[in-house]
Amino acid sequence: MCGSNLEISAMLKEAAEDVTDRYCFEFGEAIQRVQPLEHAPFEIWLGLAQALADASGYRIVLQAAVVEPIEGKPETFRTAGWKDVASVEPALFLETT
């Protein structure tokens, strides 16, 4: 029984990673069509996140990378962590109790 729970857990984790990868890619492409990523105002990111949440039914979290410089490599950074900057809930799939 325990083995099957581990298998189910692994399958769910893999499915979650696939969904995350797919939506991250689609989200980035949608923004790129509107404006280059480095120049997109936060409101564009937030509006697209809300549209994606509404279309998918998923909660979307926008995160900013916390970066640190790489010693000996000017203007090169590594990601040191992540910080949540906004989250949106799907507005079109609300269930009343």
C-alpha cells in the first residue's frame, strides 16, 4: 500500500511540474507578444496572470528573482532565491457554499 502511495505522489508531482512548465512558457510568450519582457509594466504581468488564472482555474503566483552578483563576472548574476510579488485567484470559477 505504501509503495502505491509513493507512486501516486510521484505521478502527481510530475503532472504538477508539467502543468507549471507549460503555463510558464505560455505566459512568457503572451507577454513577449505584447512587449519585450524587460520592458513590460507590472500591470501587463498582472493582467495576463489574471487572464491565465481565469482560463485555467489555477491560482497564479508572480515571483521576482532575488539575484546576487557573481564574483569575477561583471554584470552577471545568479538567482539566490524567490520572492512572491503578487498572486491572483481565478475569478470565473468561483463556487458558492
